[in-house]
Amino acid sequence: MKNGKPSLFFDIRYYLDSDPAHHKNYFELQAYGRRLAWLLNARGMSFGSFDTLTFLTDKKLTEQTLGEVGTGENWWFRNVYVGSHLEFKDEQKSLEAGREATLTALRQLCPDKSDQIDGADKIAMLYGESLRFVVRSKDYAKYRLELATNISAHPSEDHYYALITEKPTGDVVEVGPIQSGIYLLAKAELAGVGIRDFEVKRDDRGDLCASSSLGQIVANGSSRYMNESLYVSMVKRGPA
């Protein structure tokens, strides 16, 4: 926070000395950084008063050198300077180099949380855009509704999902995507969504099913066909 108190970590951004227009893996790196930041956020991670880490190119640095993490011009971010090996002349190597530079910077910021950082990295790499970050949740008499977004790599759109838990049985069904959007706007765009927007029932086999037509997208889900997504606890911004 601006008063110097710890803030929950929220974002990782890359402003690299390259033309990313035709580099698919540049956008993959951007998506990886955003997912990693939100995974750490959901686990209550804080690196200090700032909530954003920005990566910039310094061509004076050698290929494997990570520049010192410096104080940003504003309280909410810190800069990390990396060598020109992240210019995406070799896309796959640059993607991996960007990931390693990110992890190295985070470990430098908080050495005693290296295990948590590495654990979040493994989840980000394993699930990718199948991660569902919960931005809103509400309990009803019979159901618990969790609304979430994934984080896709440009030019793919982000999508919003609903996870409905039937309280008496504990059965769960995912509905979605219920709408396309932008992950940073998900909380606001899903603000008016409630259980009334879903039809929840049991099918002939007794499986929990749900459907919705939010955002002009007809979405259905059944507990029998739960995909391999992973829901992450609610993402927040503010004091740690």
C-alpha cells in the first residue's frame, strides 16, 4: 500500500526490447506471468508494499545476468532489468529464459518463500489456461456459486466460468465458458451474476447438471463431465 504496509502481490509485466507482434511465445510469457502472480496472490503472497513486478531490457547485461530489483518510480511497482536474451530471436529459448528470470527475481525478493514460488510455477506450467481464478463467490440456501476467469495468451480471449456446489451433497458442476471477456475486468463484469442465472437440476442418471445463457452464450455443464481445470481461491487486491 502507499503507506508502506505490505500489499498482496498482483501482477507481473514484461516490457522487453523487441517487436512482439509476430512472436507467439512473447504472449505466452505474458500469460504465464499473469497466472503466476495470481496464483501467488491467492496464497496470500506479499513481497512488500508494491504489488507489481515489471521486467525491462538492459542490453549492457550479459545473457545470464539478472539485474538488481530496483525501486520503481511509484510505490506500486518494482523494476527488474534483464539482458537482451529476452528479445525473442529464438522464441522457445526466450520463453524459458523469461520464466527463469521471473523465478530468479521472485526468489531474490523473498528467499524464504522459494518453495511456494516454485510450487506456483509448477501449477502455472501444468494447467496453463485451464486455471480458473475465482473473482466472486456467494452462498445460497442450497448452493455455493463461484465465478471465475481464466487467463489466455493473446490473441485468444479470456473466458468466464461458474462453479456450482450443491451444499447437501457436495456435488460440483462447472458451467462454461459463460462469457468471453478480459481477466482484469471479470470481477466487475460478473458483479450482477447470481444463482438465478443458472438452471440447476439432476439428469436421468442422477448427475448434477446446470445451464445458463449469460452473455448470449448457451453454456452447459454436468458433474459427469468435469474437465481438468483447477479452481484457485479468490484473487484480491489490497493489504496483505
